[in-house]
Amino acid sequence: MKLGKVILAASLCFGVASAEGFVDYKKLTHALKDNAKKNGEIASTDEVKAALASKDWAVVDVREMVEWQAARIAGSVRIGRETPEKALESIVLDDNDKFIKDNIIVVCNTASRAAIEAQAFRQMGFKTVKIYGIETWMNECNPVDNFYTPTELDKKTKQKFGQVKAAFCAK
């Protein structure tokens, strides 16, 4: 029984991978990000900061748990990629399933995964969907929260517990 399922799964994967028109991940995400750039759908750091302070916007992170724990934008919400549509319900809908936040910024490391998820969120009816890479946030010397900092950081930086900046920002 298990062997049959393994063979079936392997043949499906092979069939999909060898299908005509298959586009690999790198090509797909580059095309999606290029399209987002053309359409003004890549958020700036200022837009992310404004969204975090707004009641009409949600800033959601689609990275894996270990990535989220290592560095996250304070105020963003991790929804992951497993079932992000389900996870969004409690963040963006009221008790009557009406949007309370119909604008969304989707975050991942370089905006590649965010670009893929953004397509689904647009189809779900979000008014505005933008993508953003947390690497941009960090490269601009904004602090990220993490779950690994056990003690308060250097008093000179005045960073909060669990909050760090990229190493080059200290110089």
C-alpha cells in the first residue's frame, strides 16, 4: 500500500516536472518580481513602516518558522506558506467575513516567495498587494526582532531585548 502511494507520488512529480511549459522557480520568481516592479507592487521601506502603523494594512511574512525566528519585522505577522489563505482569515476579516484590512504587504527574504503568494492574495480580493524583501529592511539598518538574543544588547545601541541590526550597521 505504502509502496503504491510512493510510486504514484513519484510518477505525478515526474509528470509535472517534465510537462511542456514547465517554468523553474528562479525564472518564475524573477518574472513575477519584474512584473511587480513594473506595476509599482514592490513596497518601499517607508511603505512597510506606514503599513505597520495603519489599521487598513496587514504586513504578513510567508517565510518558514526558523527564518521568522532568526529575523522578523516587529509588528508583522507570520502566516507561512503552508496554508496562508487560512491563516489570513483571523488577521484581515471581521466576524462577518468582511475585510477589515484589504491592503497587504507580503514579506519574505528577497520577495521571491512573496511574489508567488501575492498572486493568490490578489485573487482572494485584496485591494492592494505589495511584496517586500526583509533583506532590504536589514540593509537599510532597520532593526529586526529575533528569538535568540538572551540578554540586553550593548547599551550604546539602545536596542531592545531580542532586537538586532545587521553587523555592518554598527560601523
